[in-house]
Amino acid sequence: MSIYRRTDRVPLNDFQAESHTRPASVATEAEVAWTKRRMSEPANGLLKPTFAWASTLPIEIQPRTLMYLFPRIANLMAAMWQDPNSLRGYVDDLLVDRRGNRQGFPLEVLHELFKLRAYYDELHPGDTVPWDMVNKKE
């Protein structure tokens, strides 16, 4: 018997693996469990850029309670800080209950949000929001 295999035939005793592809609609148990966990538990920890952003703010403006109690919101605010329209819209959405069933923020967090919004308006006074341009008559 030779150690070299002939290419014109496949020996009967060779192992042959068949590829079984599962349909895209069928998910494994691990994938389903991860999807449920991901939907119910968003990333809820402070990110390094959020710490860096907060350190650039004046001490009296730094949202320490917000960062402690609602790190996800602080992360989003830090990410939107350079985009005035997005940040203003996001803060407005936080302060106005459009669903009617919100619990609301603790008083200290509300104070921090208002201080942040006022500070941001001082930094970007000339920036207009889209709805101001719609109602403007020239």
C-alpha cells in the first residue's frame, strides 16, 4: 500500500464531512439568550471618553450624580457634546415626558441637567435649532 493517494478516486474508508447549513431564521439557544440579555440590559457603565468629557467641564457643572445614577445617559451626552442640535434635542427629550408614564429624575439630577443645558447654551449661543428656522420670517 502506498502512502500517496490517487486523485482519480476517493477511498471508501476516508472520512467525509458534510456541511450542514442551518436556515437564517433558526437561532441557537446561546444566540437567543444573548439577544434577550442584550435587549434587557444595555451597556450601563461609564466609558473612558465620558470621564474625559466630564473633566473638561467646570467643577460646578460636572454631572456627578447623573454619571453615578444614569451612566448610560452621561455616555450619550458626552458623545453628543460636539453636536449642538443633537445634544439639545436629547436633553429636551429627557426633561419632557412624552410617554406619560415616566418616573422622572431625582431632583439633584434635574438640577445637573438644567445646569448642563444652561452652560451648553452659553458655549453655543449662536447655534440655531431646526424648528427655529422653520418659524423664522424673513
